[in-house]
Amino acid sequence: MTHHRSSFTRRAALVMGVAALATPAVLRANTPRLTRLVLQTPGSGPGILLAHARAIGAFDGVADAVDLPIWSGFDEMRAGFVSGKVPVTVMPTQGAASLYNRGLDLRMIATLTDGHCGLVARDIAGCDIADLRGRRVALSGINGFTGHMMRLGLGAADIGPDAPDLLPAATHMEAGQLLLAGRADAALIAEPAATAVLRRARDDGQALHRGVQMKEVLGRITGLRPVLPQACLAIRSDHAAEHPWLAGALHDALVRAAASLNADPGAAAGHAGALLDRAPALLEEAIPFASISVRAASRARPEIEALYHALLAADPGIIGGRLPDDELYAL
């Protein structure tokens, strides 16, 4: 019996080996992958990363086709995600905690940037938060992430929220347009919009300057390194359970893409221009300020929770009144 079983095993192995050479498509069909991946992204730094990832084939092992719809506001992103129409999305890291604590079953896969927003100011080189007292400051999402970060910074600088005149804008570009039009003295703007505003100012002969990056401001508040885990990749828990391999595969794909992007910003800018409707030269200039870095959520957790603690101290309602538990973190 032993000899018969051994002979059968050798014959079976031979047949399987020949079949593998003859029918690679069959083997590929047995590898976990999606027919189509729909992944929402904002038109900011993470959008550059995702466009580049698709262009270099980083998602080839994940899905046959990849769609990257751009969301222009938190409500739009949330609607697609909550409905289940778009079960994987880039969202503000603060927004992930808020949705999770309010009962939406989601998991955070990774953070995608160490912070990609900062001040742009008129006639103030190196403008810092303390320089905003008595000035007009434009910012989008005055009750969203940008507004929360501005109020955190003002509080840390011992400036009341009414000391600067905070001017609401619908988008980062609109905040920049208020600055360009002379209706604001400074603006808090994310990339690549900040670079677009500075390039326009140069063309118009206006003296606009980059100021402090909000990752530096948060570092002062938390005592950690200057990092603002501003955006994350999130997946609905039901989708993660249906495809248990997907979170890890997406993380690995984006780690590869981030390394490629930072090694060759020009190529990444070329790949992202059409998706973000921006000139590649502009995106290449913006990439160093987009601080693209992909870190598994559990690895980034100390810095994520430092941000959450700061937000809770400022206003517990921002993230639903408590620190999210372990189940938020997919990896």
C-alpha cells in the first residue's frame, strides 16, 4: 500500500506540473482578485499616489480593472461608502474615527500621508500660527478636518478662535482664490492646491509664501515627530470579511507605489495629471509637500491616537466622544 500511495503521489505531481505549465490561466483564476476595484479618492496628495499605483501596475494582483472616482467633499465620500456602492475609500483619518464611533462598521487599512496641508500667506515669509492674530484666514471645511486643525493650532498658540477672522471656503482652491483676490491674508490649503495657488501668484507678480506645515504644528502639540496622519484608506467591514486578503493586498500595492512615487516624482506627476486635472509640472512641484508615506494602520496607531487625543481635548464631538478601539485597525 505504501508503494502504491507513493507512486500515485509522484504521478499526480507530474500531471499537476504539466497542467500548471499548460494552463496558467486556470491557476490565475484561483488566485484571489476582484473583477473591478472602485476606490474613491480626494483630488489631493493621495489621489496622486493612487493614480501612480494604477499606472505602474501595482493593483494588477488585486483587480482586473481599477476605477478611481474623485470625491470633492466629505458628504459625497460618506454617501458612497455608507451605501456600500464604494466599499473602499480614502478619507480623513479623523473622519474614519467619527464614522466608526457612530456605528459604521469600517476598518482602517493604512495612512497615506504624513500631512499635506500648510499655510500660504501674503507678505509673510515662513508664516506660523502665531502670525495669524488679527488677520483674515481662508480655509475649506471650516467645520471639517481643516477647520479642526486650524483651531487646534490656534489653541496651542494661545490665540482665541475669533482672534483671526476665519473665512469659510467650499474647496482648497476657493480658499486660495480668496487669498489671490486679496480678500484673505493667509489660507490653510492642501496639496496640490497650495502649489497651484503659489504658481498663480508668481505669474501675477504677487508675494505669496509658504508657511508652516500643519504636521509641524501637530508635532508641537503631541510631542511626537512632525507628522499629521491626515488621510487613510478605509474598507467596509462586510467587504473586508468577504475578501479577507484584500486589505493586505491593497497595503502592499500602495507601499510599492509610494516608494516609486518618491523615487521618481516626475513619473508619478505624469501619471496623475489626467485624473486630477492638473499639469504634471505642477504636481511634480507639489509632491515633496504632499508627504506621501504608506504605513499600516496598526503601525501608525501611536500617531493616529495622538491626533485623536488632541481632537478629543479640543472638542470630544469631533470623533464621536471616545478613542476608537482595536477593531478600527485592519492591519
